[in-house]
Amino acid sequence: MKLTKEILDSVRHMEGFPKGADEDIIALSDPPHYTACPNPFINDFIEKYGTPYDEEKDDYHCEPYTADVSEGKNDPIYNAHSYHTKVPHKAIMRYILHYTKPGDIVFDGFCGTGMTGVAASMCGNPDKDFKLKIEEEARKEGKKVEWGARRAILCDLSPAATFIAYNYNTPVDVEQFEKEARRILEEVEKECGWMYETIHTIDGVPQTDIHGKPVKGRINYTVWSDVFICPNCSGEIIFWDAAVDKESGKVLDDFNCPYCNAKVNKKNLEKAWVTKYDKAINETIRQVKQVPVLINYSVGRSRYEKTPDEFDIKLIEKIEDMDIPYWYPTDRMPEGYNTEQPKKSHGVTHVHHFYTKRNISVLSWLFNKISKINNKIVQKKILFALNNVQQRHCKLNAFRFNVSFPSNITSGTLYMPSLIKENNIFSQLENKILRRLKPIFISMKRERETTLVSTNDAGNLLLKNNFIDYIFTDPPFGDNLMYSELNFLWEAWLKVFTNNKSEAVVNNVQHKGLPEYKELMEKCFCEMYRILKPGRWMTVEFHNSRNSIFNILQESILKAGFIIVNVKTLDKKQGSFKQVTTTTAVKQDLVISAYKPKDSFIQGFLKKAGTEEGAWDYIRQHLEKLPITVENKGQLEVIPERQAYLLYDSMITFHIQKGASIPMGAADFYAGLEQRFPKRDGMYFLLSQVNIYDQKRMELELNDQISLLILDEKSAIQWLRKELGKKPQTYQEIQPKFLQKLHQIKYEKLPELMDLLEENFLQDEQGRWYVPDISKQSDLEKLREKNLLKEFEEYKNSTGRLKVFRTEAVRAGFKKCWKDKDYATIVKIGDRLPESILQEDSSILMYYDNALTRMGEGHV
């Protein structure tokens, strides 16, 4: 099957169509399995392997995945490429095995290196130890593992990412791969090996062989140092000579100028700059002066080190003066957040400036040889290896003492260090191909047809509705990583670049803030909602330390139509999941489980929207999707999503996202729960579920030690409810424990502890506070809501920014305004809140965003 310019024209209009010449996009592609553009063959794949969705015949039922996951990042497959972020494929395999059956189609819209595809395929070919581990875990739970390959559709905006994903997910003739790789390495080393030669020297004396000729060594790496100018005497300070203690291997903060002995610090020094003519771009450039200071080389199996001598300097000068006969990338670096650092610090403005002349020459020779390989799969596999190691051979690679690993690049940046390690390309590429990739390609047995890869925006997919069986994805996370900038060096060698117009990032240079990021994420999740079969699951793995980014992600998932069942964090130190009880717990990796409700439920709900009957229908189908039991270390875990307050929050969220009024207050909702659903250990179940829980409860102890921090009024009430639920306590007993848990947010106008107790709890004759029963709780809830709304009225009647306020009063006020369809007040008050608060409180953000939407639709 061929990819032609005419076929490219049919998808050229799509958002995310990459930047590059048609011939380069076609050359990089391997249709129909992989295209370096939106894949026009994607629905042929669906037609061949997909199964149409029919709700009447659909019998799929699956609880969310709740087991602990502790798959490390030391797997050879995981480490085969140094891409910025990856989820271990064995972790993804657990989700795929849980949610799907052999032959099902899995989708990843932000695929990166394609680990989701690897996981889908490896379900049919797991390694022996992993298989035994999974089967033993399943046996203990009374479950059966359905081994067998799943198929995967992988999509990413970055051509670098999809090229890596394609290579991870495409089988190759390993013998042919090795044969061609060895041939190319031998041919290029014969032509360019002289560039890595040095004269063997001991104590400054050149060594000779028995014939009197100089003994030559093979350079392993050369260390280059920045040069600075002394502010006192204007002398040139070679950073390596002045600031590095070679014995201890430490870089000194303060050091002396070798000429005037003045004490200086790197932070206060100006760099020495040189102006030279760059023939590659026909321009005069100005860059930081860098000099070679150390050569590590081998003679036979022995390693030596030396200071560069006259031979070495002349060799470098010879290489600098020669013309490179083959193509290499000379693209100008784009304007951006990450790309500014090397421009300002070292004058690095174009791709080829990131390499020494020696290394870019050898890379160019290798690239020329690789491009002439007839077997396109083998060609791409060797290009994949070259593309992987090229960053280890650029000026981003720092020299560090006592670190044997060849790559020491500051991840997530284009930071250029003052001490650069210029590695020998031949030894690194030989190691990557023959010792790293060859065994991986042998172990990764798979069918050619298991995976399809497409390069395009996840917010504009060619896929048909309701054909995907499961989604696992790891989306971009705000301003943490600027993929289009960081991938530019990789993509320059591929000749195809990311079209970052629809890149979902927070980036001032791209004029994208939180609102733009949110809009792009919503678009992507709406497309994922469209293509996923109803009743099926989506798992979103997410890394971020900002609440605002997490809340935007969560809001985007909800707005698309998904229902979030739970959010967990991956504790990397312990390698286990812990339940999230507050949206501030985003210092670790988050795993969000969400499902697409069935069409019949949505249609039925819309007919009853805003009624109590509709609300209880929602709760029934939501309880059906929640896990019945969660086991951890031989104990049952409390499932917070089955507790009253989170069920109420979920009901409210669903109604608002559907534009419906909220049919009842908290007190009436809690009373309704008690009347309609069996309650166990503070959790609510369907009648069909409660016997299963009871059986497990007889076998295992309950671990209810969920730790809550008190950050605001809502979390304070939750903590008090949990604490007083154990036993009634006096103010004097509860107050010290309350203060221990108190981590009040600076803007929060938190009521005094006594006020919280009086508004939400009752006191017995001994002065002990306790949780009221349902009949009395209703009156308390109404009294509390009245007080909150009174305070909200004060906010409405005031002017200017709201700097200190009761968040619960804002939530209560927004809830009433929503019920009254007073969207303008929600927006007006929302605009007066601090931007950080609006973005970081998921409930307030939900009301505000939906009110804006309703006003845009003509509602007042």
C-alpha cells in the first residue's frame, strides 16, 4: 500500500498535519501501519479488526482497576529510547488485561513512545516471570487471566514520538538488522575513524611501538570546557582548569582567577565569546568559546586519560576546516521557552550548533548510509537507533565525575552545561544496536498487523464512532514539558516537524495559557469519548504538581461526557496506589478511571433531568460501576467514592455537566441514600453488590485509616465527621487533633472549630459532640446552608477582588445561582476570585465554566 501526494491532500486539512515536505513525510512513513501524518488507512484497520457496538447485544461489564501496581522503570524495553516521559509497558499491561479481551482494540491519543502498543501486543507474549506473577495475583482473587494480543491504535502530534512508537511496535528480521548495522558501522568507521584517534601518552611522553611509530588510541570521549572572562584582569579563565577539583571530582562554587588570583564565582562571570563564519548557513555567528580539556581513550582493553596535545588540537582544526559531503540538519531553532536557554547562554541558534564538527560529520556519514538501505523496516530500525543516540553526542551532554553512563542530559530542558562530554559515536551506536536493541527485537515477537500509528492531533481523529474497546493515555501536563521544542533535534534528523498550533501546553511563546490548554484538552477528550464504545473505560495517567492543571484535566474529562469513578496516586517510593481524598494530592502520578455511560442511560436521564428520579437513576448506574471491594495487603480498603459526600458531589457534577438543575440538597440526598441503598462501613451498595461485600468483610479486616489534611471548610467537616464517627468527643478532646491536621490555605476564611461543630454536629448531655442521625441532620444542613448563603450575599454586595472568603459559601452560592439559572452572578463572582483559586478548586471551576457556556448559548 502506498502513501501518495494525492492521499496526503485528503488529510492535509486536518489539525496537527506536520511540517515537512511531502516527499519527506512519505519517506518516513510505512503505510498502512505508520504514517508521519494523519493516517488515512485508519478506518481500514477498524473495518478489518473492530467489532461494531450494539447496546442490545452488549454484555460487557467490568469494575475499575483497583489493584496495586509497582512496575519499575529498569526494564530493557522501557530504556530502549530516552524519550522524555514513558509509562512502563508492564504497568499498562495490567490495565489492558483487566479491561479488555484478546483481539480488542486499545487507543492512546498521546502515545509518546508507544508503550500502550507494546503492552497490547505483549499481552500475547508476556515474559515468563511477569506471566507467573500476574497469574498468581489473579488466582488469589479467584480470577482468570485472558492472555492474547490486543490491537492498538496509537496517535501523537509529534513525528518524533510516532516514529519511535512505530519502531517499538514493528517486528524486524533481526539477522538482517544486525547485518546491515554492522556493515554501515564498519564502512563509516573506515572512512571516519581517524577523527577519534589520539596518540597514546604516558606522563606527557608519546608512546611508540616496536617499529618506532606512535601508538594510537581510540577516543572514548573528549571533555570540552567553557571559557570565562575575569572581571578583574580580563584574563580568559578556562572553567575546567580553575573551577574543577580533579581529586575530589567536585566543581567549586568559588575559585580564583589563574592570572590575578581574584576570587570569582561562575554566576558573576561573563563568558568569552568568539565570532566566526558558519558556512552551513552562510552567516557570521557569535558563540561561547569552548576548548578541549580532557581526552579519555583506549589502547587495547586499557583506558587512559590525557590533556589534549598538539596532535589532538591539529586534528580538531583539520575537522573544523573540512567540508561535510553529506546532508545534515541546519534548521533554525524555533522561538520557545526551552529553546531560549541555549541561544542566550551559548549562542546556539541552529540544530547543527548543538554538535561538535566531529560528531555531526560522523552522524551525517551514518545518515547517508542508512538512507540507502533497501529494506525499509531495517532502514527505519537503524535510523531509530541513530536518532536515539544522537542526543548523547551533542553539547547537551554534561561531563560528570564518577558517572559511567554515557548520557547526562538535564531532562525536560535544552540546558547546555559548562563542561561537555563529546562521546565517540561508533562505540555508543554499536552498543545501542547490538547489545541493547537486538535482544529487545528478538524478545518482542508480534504480528505485523497488531498496531497502527498515526501522526496527528488527538482532538481531530479520523476514527469512526463507538469502535474503540479501551483507552489508556498519558496526556501532556500543562507547562511541565514543551514537547515540540524538546523534540526539535530528533525531528530535524527525520526532516518532519511537529505542527504545534494544536499542542496542548501552557506556553507564553505560543500564546497559550490555562484557558487555551483547557480548550485543547477538552477537544481531545471529546474525540476520545466519541470513538469509545459506551460502557467502556478510559484510564488517564498524569504527572503534575499543580492543582490547577489537574483540575483542568478532570474538568475536561467530565465536559467530554465521561464519568470519573476514582482518582488514585502512584506512590513511587512504595510502588503502590493510595486513594486520593483531596485534589491537592497531585505531587505524585495520578491515575484517573472514567467510563462512558451507555446511550440508553443518557437518553433516559435527559428526560428526567432535574428530578429526584433522574438523580437516583444516576446513583444506581454509578454504584454499579464502582468497585465492590478493594484489597490491599490482606485488608479491605474504604472506597471513598461509595461514601455519601462523594456520591453527592458526583451527582451534582453530572447534573451541571448536562445543564440540569440540582434536584435536592445534601440533607435530603443523604436521607434518600439511607432509604434506598444498603450501607456497610459508611459505604453504599446496590442490593446485588452488598452480599459480595459482606462475604469479603467476613474474611478480611477493614483498614479505614484514610488520612485527611484540613485545608478548607469542606475537608474540615469531612475530618470531623470521620473522627466523631468513631466516638463522641468533647471540644477539649478534639481540638488538639484538629490543630495537628490543620494546613489552612491562605485565602480560606475558615470558621472557628466551635462554629464548625455547632453548624454541623450535635452535643450530648456530657458536652460531647457527635454525628447526628439522618432525621436531625436535615435541620442542621438547612441552617448551615442559610448561614453560607447569607455570607455569599455579602460577597455579591461588595466590590473589588475577593481576597479572603469562605470557599463553602462560594460553593453554596453558586449552587443556588445554578438552580435559579442566575449564570451571570456565578460569572461575576468567579471573575472576582483569585485566578489561582478559580483554577484550583474543581467545584468552583465546574460551576464557573458551565455558567460561561450557558451564557454563551443565550441563557441569562
